[in-house]
Amino acid sequence: MTNQLRVGLLYGGRSVEHDVSVLSATSILGALDRSRYRISLLAVDPQGRWHLADPDTDLKDAMGEREVLLSPRPGQPVLLDASGTPLGAAGELDIIFPIIHGKGGEDGALQGLLDLAEVAYVGSGVLSSSLQMDKDIAKRLLQNAGLPVIPWLVFRDDELAKENIAGVAKSAIRKLGDRLFVKPANSGSSIGIDLAENEAQLVRAIENAARYDSKVLIEQAVDAREVEVAVLGNESPEASVPGELRMRGRFYDYESKYEDDATELVIPARLSEEESTEIRRLAVEAYRTLDATGLARVDFMKTRDEGTLYINELNSLPGFTDASMYPKLWEATGLPYPALIDRLIELGLERHQQRVRLVTRR
């Protein structure tokens, strides 16, 4: 069909979340309407090389297909072969659906490349993607906007020189207590995150988190329920019904997310109508505060004793398998998975049209 929208499904990446990205892309590909979209697979292998493949190719096999480059020259074909030769019709795309999780995919770097090439894409732009990825900066902005966040400290490379980690641990315990979460400031899928309950565990957790990022977040651990809300939209974002995570482990780590069948997604979360309304309001406010567009999942902690709400973090490109929390929340709110993908593509095109209308010359 000549009126098909040309969609590039971009996945993989040079990130510890590479395999999660492949899972998300597999679900999205299966839900895209082939009568409505002409789909190209854009697979980024673990070395960072881009490959173009037919949508009927196995997503992992696509990593070995023709290498391509993204042209940063507006008005030229979007994709070039590895020698820099335009690919013609095969390289022309109307929009890219990026589902590369983690560094290089949702931290603003990829969004900057797509903006330079003037390609429409799904999700938040450069600034918002970067803000959502950096847990420290996100917390500062949310706190400044009057939104509730869990007390935290942040330490950089120079403060984490090996001989100083014990001192950092003592300082964190003195200021925040002895039960603490340690996180790489820029990471996803709970990779590099540990729960420490004494000084020795805290030292090991800091050393582990520092393997993944040059900035480490230490956060007060609260006894809380984990509640999540999916937000969708550009200027007028909407929030889904809240959902709750129940897991067998001490916290929602990588294994709980992707490997443990005992992890339960309770949708809708068991909340009063007033609590649900407030959480949805806070989710939209947080989304606006970090200038998100397209989509984001807003994660909350609700303390078990007093029911105090904290915004834990925002995720600009959350897991997107058909069993992931974000699409399941929208399904429970009345927007099925295929329709959700259609809406995200519409929002990406809408945002792109706003950008290209802006004057760039005097």
C-alpha cells in the first residue's frame, strides 16, 4: 500500500539492557498493523553498529544484516549504507519507534541524533530523556517543584576513590540511616541497584553501582508498597489507573522484573478512590515537571505505616512487552496494546510537526 506509514523499529543497543530491548521490540513488532505500517527493523548490536533488516527477520538475526548509518543531513534519505551511499526508498522513514533501554537509548543521546537528522520519533526529547535518566537531577527538579521524593545523597567518582568508600558509607548511614538503597544515577531495569542493611553491605553496594555509572545515588530505604502509573500525551498528558508490584525478593530487582514468575502485577492497585486520584495527579505533575512527551512510567513508593507517597522515578522508555506494566496499565484503563502503539506514533508525529514549524533562520 502506497499510503502506509514508514516506521523504523529501533532496538538493541550498546547497553546492559540490550536483551530487555529485544524483548520489548519483539512485542511491539507483533502488534504493529502491517496493513497500516511499512516496518523496517533497525537493530543496534552490542558494539553499537546499526543494521537494517526486513520485519520478517528474526530480531536477533537482524544484528547480522546490512550495516547502515543514520544521515544527520536534513532533506537527505534517512539511512545510508556503511559506505555512505543513500539507500533510496529502503532508507526513507516517516518515524522511528526507539525502544533502546538504558544508556545511549533513553538518556538523550539517541534523541539528539534523531533531532539532528530531523526524523520524527516516539517519546521524549533530548532534555527530558536526559533528566528522566539521571535519578539525581530528576529528584532535584521534582523536589524544587514541591513534589515528594525520598531523601537521598549523591557521590561522584572523585568522592568514590577506593580508599574513600568506607568514609562515604559511614557518612550516608549517619545522615540517612542504616537501611539504604544504592543506585547508579543513570541506569535502568534495576541493574546495579542493591539494598544495604549494614556498613559492609553498603560498601559492596557502592562498589557495584560505581561499575555502571560515575555518579552513585544513596537513598533512604522505606518500607513501602510500589505503585506505578503510566502517563501518555504531549501538551495534555493523561494518567492510567495505578498498578501495584508485588514481588518475592527484597526489592524489585532485575530478576523480579524479567525472570521471577512469582512477581505479581496488581491492576488496578488496591487504593481508595481518593488515593488513586491523588497518585494520578502527582504522576501528571511529575511528567510535566520533567518536560516529558509521548510516554513515561511514573513509579511511586507508598509507605505501609502512614501511607506517605513518594515519587521514586520516571522512566521515559519503560519495558514494553505485552506483559510489561506500562502497556498493561493502559489496557486496564481502556486502551489496548495495538491502539497504544498507534497513539504513541501519532504523538511522535505531532511533536515532530511542532518542531519543524519553528523558525531556524532570521
